[in-house]
Amino acid sequence: MRKLLLTQFVLVVLVAVGSYLHGGRWAAQAAVFGGCIAFINTLLLAWRVRNAGQRAERSGSRAALTLYLGAVERFVFTLLAFIVGMGMLKLPPLPMLVAFAAAQLGYWIVAAREGSAAGE
């Protein structure tokens, strides 16, 4: 989990710096906002997976339900956060979306690193 959050952080900082250089402070703030959406999603996922693991000991179906509800929860949170960022705060959408996507790319980067380390 720490590797993933650190990777996401580095990716979001890179996007935020690039956004600042290209579009100024407002674009950098939008990138940070998009990155925060991804961070919160990662933390929600970790929390739900931990809960599902505890519930799996009692009931497999409850564990599956916990994971399903977690997916719905993350989807709704993400949608509402983008509505707040773009609609209410009027942040520029491109840096926000690019930072969110870059942070999501962190999942693949960490998985690829751990997969290649396991193959050694």
C-alpha cells in the first residue's frame, strides 16, 4: 500500500509541476485536486479490502458484498468529486483528469514492479 501511495504521489507531483509550468497555479491546483481524488479512492479500496478479509472468515457472500459496495462507493465518490472540482470550484478539467489518470497508472506501475521482482 505504501509503495502504491508513494508512486501515486510522485506521479501527481510530476503532473502538477507540468501543469504549473504550462497553465499556472490554477492548473496545478486542479492537478492536485485530481490526484487527491485518486488517493482517497486508494484508501477507500484498502479499507474495503481489509473489511472484506475480516468478513470472509465469517461469510464469503458478505465479503463479496463488501467489495461490491466498495466499488459503488468509490464510483459515486469519484463522480461527486469531479462535479465539485469542475462544476463548483471551476477548476480546469484537463489537469485534474490527467493527474487522476496518472495516479491510477500507479496501480499498474507497482504491479509491474512487484511482478518482475517475483519473477527474479
